[in-house]
Amino acid sequence: MGLACTDLLSPQGLLRGTATSLDLARTNPFDKLVGMQLYGSDPAMMAEGARWAVEHGATVVDINMGCPVDKVTKKDGGSKLLTDLTRAVNVAAAVVRELEKCPLDAADWKGRLGGSSVIAATGVTVPGCRHLDLEAAESAGKGDTFRGPVPLTCKMRLCWATKDYEDGLACSPHLAAMLADVGVKAVTVHGRTTEMKFSGNVQRAGIARVVEHVGGRIPVIGNGDVRSAIDAATMLAETGCDGVMIGRGALTTPWIFRDCYAYLQHHRLLEPPPEAEQLVIIKHYFDLMRANRDDRYAIFQINRRISWFAKNMQRTLPNGKRETIKPFKEAVRLAKGADAIYEALERFGNGELRGPSEDFEHVSAESVEDATA
């Protein structure tokens, strides 16, 4: 995986030091490379938020112009910016100017990138960071004198109204080009309109129009409905985009990044991990939440995520019926303490908390927020 990103961050919350915003922005030494994603519509406030992100370890600063959630759009943030392109570009331009005022030196960049030798060895290309060739700078004799700003990227949807997209009037191609003009280094395009939210199918043709209009000036990242390695390859092939962003797909298939890397780099389709390994992954997630947050937060998260995590564990029995694992999911969902979580995982691993059922349990896309909106 080339880059991970925080949840949406309010610049006002970051600057005021509110507990919620600071919690969403928390990172640790293993979070490299990390993008910090801001939302809002006030250029000066967004610029201040971007400086805060740089001062707190961001490798990339991202402006979210794609979130369709009411609590964001009603504050003129997220995809509401798609209805006012002048404002959207002004916000981006203000953030670029602020980022240019606080460039990082070579030592700081190597720390944030995990060491340029690591990047070179793994072949990771970080959209938005391709101008940061630290090894070339050293070879050219710049060495410790190298300085460069944290890059700005933006995420958007195709447009606000579905009819505009259907009529060929989506604003995203033009917005992407305008953002490139003011110094944005990459854009991510979610292939739905705001009105679609998370329903219907991603419109890869709409992402392809953005790629064509930008003409290679900046990388375009495709997003939406990437739930497998094949989906990632299809996104790249049908849109011509430079990379793929994965959000909700990682909630049901946490090993999706492993699968995509194996397929895209080595043309290998990997089998899903065995059930025992999937249980280890769930337990590891819970353990990390406890270690990096606290029990209350960890229990809350595992309660609400277990239906997604366990979705791939439902098997077809020899008699052709679908196995139900609802008892297992309910045991975790209703657990009030860490011991109860571990007990449910152990019992399920021992063959309990399951039974035959003809019903295929489905978790709708709308039942949980999109992690990258």
C-alpha cells in the first residue's frame, strides 16, 4: 500500500484541540506514509489546518471534495464544493500557498517517507510525492540542502447531480484541470455523484473522462467498488488512472491490499486466508485498538464492524445450505467487555456460534459510512 489516509478532519477542531478531531488525526511511528484529509470551505481556515497537518507529521495533505454526508455538505464542505468550483479552487490555492511557506528539508522528508531507500526498494509510488526525488537530490549534490513542501491532493466525486453526469455535464474533469493549475499534485475521483451517495454502481467511464481531460499533468486515482484484486485491475484498465484508492472494501476484506499487490505486480490471484487466520486478523485489530486507544473505544469499534469483518466467513455446507454465523456476530456485537470479545472469537474458532441456514446475510453499503467518503 502506497499511502494511508486519516478520516475527515475539521481544521477548526484541530486548531481548537477538540478531543474528537485530535483522536481522528492521531498517528504513530508505523503510520508511514500518511495523508491527512481536511474538509471545509473557508480558504484561510483550511490553510491553517494544512499547516497543522504538516506540523503533525503529514506526508500528504488532502482536501475532501467528495463526501456526500449531510453533516459535512450542510457546512459547505465535502462534495458541496462541487457546486461552486470557484470556491473549491480558491480553497486549494490557499492551501498550496500555505504549504509552500513551510517546506521540509531532506532529513524530515526521509523520516516521513520511511527512508528513501525503503521507497526505492519497494517500488512504491506515492501519488502527489513524485516530485520528491531525494536520492536524485543527493546525487546532484544538494544533499541536506534539499527542501520541498508537503504536496496537496484533492478527492472529488463526478459531480453533485446525477442528471448532470448523465447529460455529459459532470464538473469533475474541469475541476481536476483547474486544481492542477493552482498546484494540486494529484486528484482522487470517486465514480459516483453526490446524489448517488453509496448506491448503484461506480461509473468508471466518468473517472476515465477526468483522466482524459487532465492529460497526464497530474496523477488521477480511481475510487469506488474496489472489493478485490480483479476490481483494482479493472479500475486501472477501464479508466487509465494512475492508482487505486480502497475504502469500504478493506472493511470486509482486510487482506485486499495483499491481494491487489500480488495480482498487479506478479499476476497471482491469492486464495482468501483460512478461517483461523481471519480470526487472528480480527483479534489483532481488536488488540491494536485496545493498545492505541482504550477498551471502550475498541469495544465500540468491534461491535459495529464485526458484520463486515465476518462477512467472508459464511460458508456453504455440504447439503447446499448457507451456514449462518449470526450467533457469532451477535455475541461480538452485544459484548460489553474485552473478555466477552475474546470468548466469542475462541468459541467460533472451536466450531460454536454457528449453524445451517438458507438465508444469505447481506450487509448493505449504506449501513456504514465510507471510510474515505
